[in-house]
Amino acid sequence: MGKITGAQAIIKCLQEEGVKTLFGYPGGAVIDLYDALMDSDIDNVLVRHEQGAVHAADAFSRVTGEVGVALLTSGPGATNGVTGIATAYMDSIPMVVLTGQVPRHLIGNDAFQEVDIVGITRPCTKHNYLVSNKDDIVPVLREAFYIARTGRPGPVLVDLPKDLVASLVSYPEKKPIRMQNYQPTYEPHIGQITKACKLIMKARKPVLYVGGGVILSDASHELTKLATRLNIPVTMTLMGLGGFPGTHELSLGMLGMHGSYTANMAVAQSDLLIAVGARFDDRVTGKLEEFASNAKIVHIDIDPTSISKNVSVDVPIVADCKYALQAMNKYFDAETNFDIKEEAARHQPWFDTIKEWRQEHPMRFHDDDIIIKPQYVIQKLEELTGGDAIITTEVGQNQMWAAQYYRFDKPRHFVTSGGLGTMGFGLPAAIGAQMAFPNKTVIDVAGDGSIQMNIQELATAKQQGLPVKVAILNNNYLGMVRQWQELFYNKRYASTVMEVAPDFVELAKAFGAVGLRATKKSEVEGVIKEALATDNIVVMDFNINREEGVYPMVPAGKANTEMLLV
């Protein structure tokens, strides 16, 4: 085979890796790559800001399980993408970000649009590369995809000098990738599995605590099988929602700072906590000394550095969640001394206690006949979509209300920035999700503050013909910060009042979208029905109760049992 340009080799390698869609924004340093894209079948989504490109690629990965790809130019194009890269890194999302770089002879000379993006992103990528030899372009790209998707997933950045992209190269034969210093452990140690299963058989008050790792490893089926056969209640982190069916009787909902009363109390009083693909984040644990203080803890995670990092555990299991849960199910398949009826009877007092908590402290809010409550909007969204929509969120109160009141029965249907908490994530994420599943309903649940951070991406959705829906819970505040100011700063609303805001209905029209507004409760259902029936982008502006709060809420530094309730 004859030689091809570096740009053509990169596009060929992307196709070899199964890439069918990428998100990006062109510039001088990547103009050769964009030219080569014209001759490929890869669908290139032109965003309106590089941050939007990375968020969209991130969401594409979250809903498909594939590696998301973003293509950015050098300098400000690359730095505009850093927040998106950090967002993916915190949530362990597999992604490859290609950035243009100035020609090699100009690196270090403060050339036009030159920036050390490898140095800048070193703390927020799983790995990154500056390609320095034309013959390394394809091997480095292949390695980048391998690293991104294996082990604990994460974003990998590849910086591509312009002169290499324009040079002629020979396309190398594909070979198995072997990295001596990177060999993730997938299979669990059978001895640790046995220890964990024996603890489960002895437990009277067990709880499964499930994080995003269950979704990333496609282990929802194995988890559901284990929980239902052993009759163990399940609580999920923000990232774990959908990993176990939210409408199932064993589901306790979300735990942590804004988790359900039942979930937080169950974890606090459990005698065995089985953590699967979760990292004991501070928003989950509250006051560490009092988190599951009466429980033995089993922790399954593919990343050994996450185990006993925040909370000491009794049985560590370093493995892929899917493989570990399969091994546990296999153990109980073979266990002759295990009786399901006896197991259910042993747990019955525990379920009676959980039932009391549910009855005394259900997820609730003070509804109103006229004023729109945001929780009611979320409940209506679930009802009118049959609970089957892909929901993306911005960050803040809107995110928490969506997590609390939309019950997710399937994995990869809730797309949110968990670890970094990135405002402006939801709209480009909805675009990425809609590109992956053109025929599914995709709704971005937003706040009036957060939506303005990347609202320019409405133009991207329009250009691509994507009928995404945006539900703005509009209270004219930066709501979550305002809530903290109300509770802990004597209602001194410093810089949280959105005194000047756009007319979202008219703004939607300016982008060629449809704008709808509800100002009272009786209008909510009609607006949602019209939006769902409209084959276009629809921005729904819900004028909600201005000072509505997110409850339950665990104040900073308090134990999860010290919840503020409605």
C-alpha cells in the first residue's frame, strides 16, 4: 500500500476503531484533518463552542458505552475543551480528544495559538500524548483508544503537530496492544469472592451500594440478579441511577447529601454494605466517622487506588464489576447450604424497618394547586415519557430534582456531571445522546442559570436536525447556591439573583426552535405533551416556585442521618 497523509491515516484509524460520529470545531492546526473527514463516512458534528464538543462526545459515550471522540484546534480551541475533559475524567468516561498543535519546529516559541495542552491536561486525563514522530501517529491513536476503554475508563488526549498531520506516512499493520506497566485486573480473586459471599449469608441488614462502575461495566443484569435472588435492598449514587431499576421494590433510591431518608438510614443501620463500582465520594458519605459505622464493608472496584481510599473496607475485591457479580452469582448457584426462603425470612425484620421509613418519610414536597413546583414537573416528565426518556441535566437544583423524582429503570438513561458538577453540561450532552439515538426522546432538565452557559448549542442541534427537548426550571436564581444562602447565610443572596435573563421562548425562536412557557400548574402537562409531539427542538420555560429547595439535605460536615427534611 502506498503512503497517505497523516490526516488520512488518523481518519482511517478512527474508522478502524469503530468511530462513526465525532464532535468538534475546526481551526488552522486541524484544517488537514477536517479536509480528510470530507472523504470519510464519519459524521462530524460542528458545535458552537469546544466545551460543547467535549460534553457531547462525553454523553455519546455514556449512552452507548463506546469511546467518544472530540476534535479541537490548537491554543484556545484546546483550552476551551479542558472543562469537558475534566468532567469526563471525574466520572470515568472513555473518550479520545484529538487536539491540533503548531508545527514541531515552533513548539516552545510562543507561536500563534500555541499552548502546552499536554501539560495543562495532565491532571485531568487518564493519559495524554504529544506525538513527535509521524510513524507514531497511528500506534499512539490505537493505544489511546485502548487506554480510554480498558480498566477504569477515562479521557485520553492526543496532541497532533500540524506538520506531522500533513506529512506522508505508511499505514501500519494492526497488532495486539501490550503495555507492560498497564494491565488492569478484570477477574476477581476467588478467595475474596468467597469471603464476601459468606458475609452476605450471615448478614441480617445488608445493603447494596451501587455506583457508576456498574453502568460503565454493563453489569446491571448481574446486579439485579444478585439483589433479587438474595433479597438485598439497593441504593444508588447519582452516577449509579439506572444501574438497578428505580421502580423496583428493592430500590431505596439515591443516597447521600440529597438522597432519600430511607437510603441514608438504611446505610447507617446496615450490618453489611456491599459497594459495587462506587468510590465513597464526600457527597455520598457525609461525616466519614459515622458512615455505615456498624457495617462490615465489601468493596468491588476495578481501580485498586479507589479501595480504602476514603473508607476502610473489610473485603476488597479488585475486579471489573460485571466479572465480580458474575462470580458472586455463580457462588450462590453452587451453594447447597443456601436457602432463598430462609434468606428472605432472615431479612424480613430489616424490610419491616425499611417499610416504616418509607411510610414515615417518603420523597415528598408541598404541592400547590396554582404555583408550579419543580418536583411536579419532573414527575410529569416521567409519566408522559413512560420513564423511558434519556434525561440529561445541568448542575444544581435541577439536577437533584431530576435524580430524586424521575425513576430510572434502565442504565445509560441518566446523563449528568457527577464528580465535577459542570454547569452548561446538559444541552451539549443532550445533543450527544440524540446523535447516538435519533429516535429516542432526549430531554435536558436545566436551570435558568446553567442553561445560559452553553445555550449557543441550540444552533448545533438545529443544524443537525436533532429534536432535543429542554425543560428549564426557571426561578430567576442560581438556585442551589441561593438555598445554601437561605439556610446558612441569613438569606443574604449575594450574586445569586438573576436580575437580567433572556425571554427563553423568544430566544428559542431565534434559533429556529419552538419555545413554550408554563406559568401555573395547570399548564405543565399541556406544555410537555406539545413538546413531545413536536418534531423540532423545544425549549420549555417552567416558571417555578422561586424559593423551592432540594430536600432531604445533609448539611456539610454532618452525618447522613442528620437530614434536613421538608
